[in-house]
Amino acid sequence: MKPRKVTKAVFPVAGLGTRFLPATKSIPKEIMTLVDRPLIQYAIDEARAAGIKEFIFVTSRGKSALEDYFDHAPELESALRKSGKDDLLEILKDTNMDSGAIAYVRQNRAMGLGHAVWCARRLIGNEPFAVLLPDDVIAAERPCLLQMVEAYEETGGCMVAAMEVSPEKISSYGVLDVGQEGGNVMKVKGMVEKPKAKDAPSNLAVIGRYILTPKVLTNLNRMKQGAGGEIQLTDAIAEETKTKAGVYALRFRGQRYDCGSKIGFLQATVAFGLARPDLCNEFASYLHEVMAMQKAAQ
Ligand code: G1P
């Protein structure tokens, strides 16, 4: 029997974004733009492409710009219509959500990613759901969450996105113990959140895309504190490795950018700028010029 379809996704967006201060003093980090689209738009587009119909945001104070972003903007739309700017009206369509397709729930205390997801439990109900961390932007021919949904249809259970990271970086991630490494879909034996490099079970890190069963919410009910004193999603998923349904990791095809860090954000800006047909020529020759000037100055 095929597992139940995944139609709901949770977007944890309650974080303060302190790594991007002062920019994030008055705008949510998720509204920061790669070229001309906010980070959150990339996550929403990916979720839509994977068949998600209901979008649940876990927010906090100061995040109301996100709610406005996904609402209709009657004045702006009518001004664009009057001036015949149909191309811009078309672009705005991606930002609109049908009434009832998007819901917001507040996490009133910063208690970790597991706690954030748990805050959405009543909206998720008793069905499998996706979690997308908008900081992780993934450029892929086939959207990452779609690759995961396809793999999940074969495996059932929980599924996380995985990629290799260098030993210096491994302690920033949830890390997988996959035993024997096989193809792209691997059975997970264990997971640890932010281990020291010497204790990490592998160099395979969890990237911010998950498909989870409602059992994970039950595990989160216990509110067990983990790494950093926070309630960790990794720990609640790790409990499922011992069950029959199990946990799987997909080594996805695509390039992931850590837009939660300044360097990752800059790298993504360059990559997405170069990928844009309307900008790539001018942008590429500018980058060449800059590199040449830097070389000459050395
Ligand atoms: C979170 C998760 C971690 C995962 C990472 C991926 O950590 O807790 O397991 O590897 O996202 O980006 P954070 O980056 O929020 O500290």
C-alpha cells in the first residue's frame, strides 16, 4: 500500500535572524532577497512543485511582513493593471495564496526546531507532513522536496534530505548514522544533533527538508531537551529509527546554499544571479572584471 499523500508543509520562521543584524532588526530574515525573490518564496515554490496544498508558518513577533507578503495587494495590483504591466501582475501571482491555504501559528518562546514544529501539531493533525527550513535554498533541476516525495512513496516512514559536509562544518548539523552506504536512499540507523567532529557517526548531514509521520509529533510531546538545551527535531526523528516504519535519508540531486550564513547567502546571490537569463551576461562580465582587478591588485 502506498503511504498517504503529503499535502501539508510546515515552515519554521520564528528565528530572530541575529546573524543578519542590523538588516533583520525590522525585516524577517525570510524576506531577504536572492536577486528579486525573498528566501521564503523559494521554499514555497519548492513545496508547491512537490504537491503541497496547505502551508503552515510557525512565526513569532515581528514577522507580520510575511503575512502581508502572501496576501493580495489590491492597490498595487490595480495600479499595475491600469498601467498595463501584465508581466509584473503575473510575477505577483506566485505570492498569492488561496484563503485557507496558509495558516500562521506562533511559537511564543524560542525552544528549538522541534518545539517550533510541535507548535503546528493541531494544524497538521494525523497525517504525514513536510518541513522546509527556508534558510536552506536548494537549486535543483527536479525540486528537492519532489525528489523526497517520490522516494517516500516507495519507503513510507520518515525521510530527511542528506548531503556530505566537511569535518570542520559537521558540528553545525544533525548527523546521520546510515550504516552501510548504498544508493541515494539510505536506511537511517541513528541521528545526532550537532555532534563534535570526533563523535560524528558520519559526514552525512541533514539538510532542512523533511517528510515526517505524525508519530514524530507524539515524540515531541515529551519535550525532551537535547543539544544546546533545545527541543530538537533530530531527536524526535531519531526515535523513529527503532520503529518498523523507520527513517530514510535521500542524497538529493542539487546544490544547497546555506542562506542562514553570510557567505552562503552571497554564494547563492551569485549563483541565482548567473542563472537568470535576463542578468547572466552582464553579471558574468562584471564578475570577471572584479576578479581580474583583484588579481592585479595582489
Ligand atoms: C537545523 C537542524 C539540523 C539540520 C540543519 C540544516 O539546525 O536542527 O539538524 O542539520 O537545520 O540546515 P540549525 O541550522 O537551525 O541550527
